[in-house]
Amino acid sequence: MKMLNPVFRRELITALRNRRTFMAVGAYVLFLLAMAAFMLYASIRLDFIEGFHPQITITIYNLLSGIQLALIILLVPAITAGQINGERERQTLDLMLVTKMSTFTIVVGKLLSSLMLVLLMIVASVPVFGAFVYFGAVSPAKLLEQTLFMLVTATMAGSVSILCSIVFKRAMVAYVFSYFVMLLLTTITAAVVGSIFNVLHTTHFNNMQLGGIFVPFILSLQWRELFTWLLALNPVVGFLSLQDAQSGTVSLDSFLTQFLFNFQDVRLTTQLPLWLVNIWINIGLSCVFVGLSSWLLMPARRLGKFSFS
Amino acid sequence: MLELVNLVKKYGKVTALDGINLHIASESIFGFVGPNGAGKTTAMKIITGLLAATSGEVRVGGANQVQSRHALAEKIGYMPDFFGVYDDLKVSEYMDFYAGTYYIPYSGRRAVIDRLLDLVNLTDKRDEYVDLLSRGMKQRLCLARSLIHDPEILVLDEPASGLDPRSRVEMKAVLRQLRSLGKTIIVSSHILPELSEMCTDIGIISHGKMIATGTVDDILRNLHSARVIQIRPLDGVEKLTDFLRTKLEAGDITQSMGGVEFPFAGDDSALAALVKDIVNNDIGLVAVSEKQGSLEDVYMQLTNPEHAAETETISVS
């Protein structure tokens, strides 16, 4: 008979017994509902023309989705980066390592346990976002795409934090490093691309001024490819690309094409949109981090000479 | 059966285990004795697969076969020198978790858990939170946990540390019961009288070297330079002393508690002959006994730094 991951099962028992789990999920859903209601109400009240504008629901949907992404990026490391260190402090890690469970099972169990709350929040918020389907802000298929994007981003953030929890024996260092990696992915990639672009663009602009003839700024294909890959690492860019693909109101593609890619479609040679590339990259990163975590957690990686009968 | 063959563990320049050789027979209780930092826990962690030896071999069961962590986990149950409990779980849930870690089917778990809780006398606590258990109960719960997959070999690191006298007695009783069920038990402790009562064999480890192994009785007999004999006469301690002076070295004979005490280098037949001589000389005897040396004496003698410098394994069989 197939068994549930023992570590996840244990955490599930304690989490389901804990009233705070439900309170946190409930409070989050209520918060999203309240935000949506407030923004809808405000948009109607502040409008000089009486009546409801369906266009506003797209903006509200995008804003609430942004809040959810921020929550994932901020909350997942906070819950996950202490997982393995917590077992160390409780002195239960060795006890798990001498059992028949593989370190992969332990890491996956810990990852699932720590993502449980966030996954519950994401799933519980689907009906709230579903209301926007009713308003016409988003199609059901697009809503599913967004839910998938959030789940994959949460898994990537969780696997980074688990790895930090194994590498750094001190919990505080693990927390700091997890947040640093998330900062690197969400901000620093964009900042690096932005800075390089800025330098190139300014140089180009000055050169053109000297020539007196306007020549459009065109980046070479290799540069475009490199920048796109760098940006595809960034969950925030992936999210903006998803919103752009969904509603067209977030003009990430037009911003990038206008300034960075010279009116070319923001697509890699794979012909996939940025958000989908971001999903695949995050799945890949999660696998690498979980694999590395399992390897590092293994006690006595070289078991030494043992013989059995 | 468990065998350590020339086991070495080095941490950088520090040698924690320096060529340990050990043979532990099946269904025995082996006591690991040694001062703090002697290498007991290191050896135990290597046996359980938590640490890799720098060199040497651990043989579980005797023959040379596969190398796998999974197979090792199946054969060995480990109880470290700390509790390692989840306070937010109930006793039965705690046991159920560890049953899961050994992939015991859901259907068979309840019976296994009930049997083990009964063994460690915690049946009435099965629905209580682990947090609410006393130290002794937590220790017994940990023992039950280490038995959840019915291992052949139990490795117990300081199982009686911090327990009150009643809990210690209970722990000893459980270990004896486990031995009778066919388990091979390796136990480390600082409490020597307890080990001498409980263990079939002991090994004394110091500075990473095994300096003596054997049964408790043999170690006591062989490592004391001579046996000390106590004789209590019916009357006339002086007469007995005078007689013994003709037979033994005078300086060694001391009078105490209405009798005499002296070291005796001969074997049992020599002692019987001496007793016969005394009786033939009209000295009435009430008691002849051999003074019990303590394991502590031997331990102190073997683990002192002067001795450590010249250690070589004393194997007593």
C-alpha cells in the first residue's frame, strides 16, 4: 500500500490540530475579499460617471495577484528556512536519519509541510480570484495558469530555504541567506539588466547625437537572449509577463520590446513567453535544490565499510 | 552478532577512535564504559551509520555482503543520549510517526505500538501528549521507539542518565527482558555498578582505544593483581593470624571486623588446601569469603592517564 510521506503526515496531524492554521488561512482570504470589496467600492464612489466599469476589475485582479506573490516571497522563507534546524534543535534529526526513510523523503516531507500553509492559502484564495472570472477580468484558464505559477514559485522559494536550513547550522543565518537568495532573484536580476541596458542605451544615444541622425537602438541577438534569460529567472518579471499575457494592462512586454528588444517579441528562441520560461526554470531550480539538499543531509555520505548477513 | 574491525575515526588531527576491535555476541548485553570523550558515542554513531569511519569495518551478522543504509536501518535500533521527542504529538502519534519512518503498514501499526507501550509500561499514557510525560517515561518511550521495527541490535547511548532510582530499575528490567527476547544490546553508561549487574560483557574504552573487554567477572578477577580472601574464625583472631604468618607474607595480613584479610595469589585448590590446614590446626572457622573487587576500581585503574600511555587491549575470556 502506498503511504503518505511520514514527515508530511506528522506535520499534517499537528497543523490540522492547530487552530492558528485555519485562522491564518481564513484571515488571508478575508483580507483579499476586503481589499477587493474596498477597491470596487472606491472605484464606483470616486468615479464622476455613475456606474460600474468592468475595466477596473482587471486592475484589482492584478493588484491582488501581486499581493499574493509578495506573500509567497516573504512568507515561504520564514516558514521553511528553520525546518531542518528545528529538527536539529529538537534533537530529532539523527533519529530520522537512522530510519529507513531516505534523505530525499525527509527533504520532500519537510518541503511539503512548510509549503502546506502557503498552498492552503493559494488554494483557498482561488474562489476569491474566481469572482473576477464572473466580472470578466480573467478567464478560468488564465486563473489556472496563475495558480500554477504561484504554486511553482512557492515551491522554488521553499526549496531554496530548505537548502539554506541544511547548509547553515545556525537558524538565523539560514533565514538571512534564504531572503538574500529571494532578493537576488526578484530584484538584483532586474537591477543588473536595467543598469547594463541603461549604460548601453546612454552610450548609443550620445553617439547618435554626435552623428546627428536618429538610428534606432538595436541590441545584438546574443545580448537580447542573455538579458531575457536573466529576466526569466525573476519571479516578479515572470508574474508581470503573466499579467501582461492575461490582460494586456501590464505593459511589461511593450516596455521591454520598446527599450530593450527593439520591437521584437519578448520570446526566447524556445518561443515560450517569459512567465512560462520562468515556471520551467523554477521547476528546474526546485529539483536541483531538493536534490542537493538530500545529498547534503545524508549522514556519513560515504557509509564506510559495512557488511551484513 | 556485531563486530568492529580495526575501526579508526579521525577528526582532522584528533583521533577519536584508534583501531577499535570488538566482537559482540548475539543475545548479549554489551556495556561500553569509558570517561567522557573516550569515543563511546563516536563508535555508536558509526555503528548506526550516522558517522563514517575513517578506516576499518563494521560487520553486522558476520558475513560480507551488501552495503546499504536501508539494510543497516532495518537491523539496528538507536537510542541516543537525548530524548528527541515532538512535544506536540501524543504518545501513540509519536510511535505512529516512527512506524511510518520504517514503512510499517498502517494496518499492523496499532498492534505493534500497543505491544511496545506495554513492554515499556506506558499503555495508560498512549493518549497523553509527550510533553506531559516525566523524564523516565520519555526515556522509556524513546526505547519503545527504537524497537518499533523489531531490530536485531539495539544501540543505547546512556539510557539511564538522569533517571531516578525507580526508573533505572525499570529500565534495567526492560533491557533484561529484551535480551531474553533475543536482542543484542549495546549500552553505554557511566554508572558502573549498574552495568556490572546488567551486562553480560563489557568493554572499557579510553582515549579512543579499547583497553579491556570480557565478562564483568573475568575482568574483575583478572585485572586485580590478586584475590583478597577474608576469613572469620570462631574465636582467636590472633591464633589464626599467627598461623597464616607461617604460610604467607606477614606484612599482607590485616585484621578487621573480627577476622583477617589477605591477598592470595593461588588458585581455588590452593585456597582449599590452605583452609584445610587452618582447620587441621584446631582453628574454628565461621566464614571464608573472597572480597569482591568493584568495577569502579578496575575502571579507575585502567582509565588513569598514566595507564593510558601504555595501553594495549586486554582481552579477557
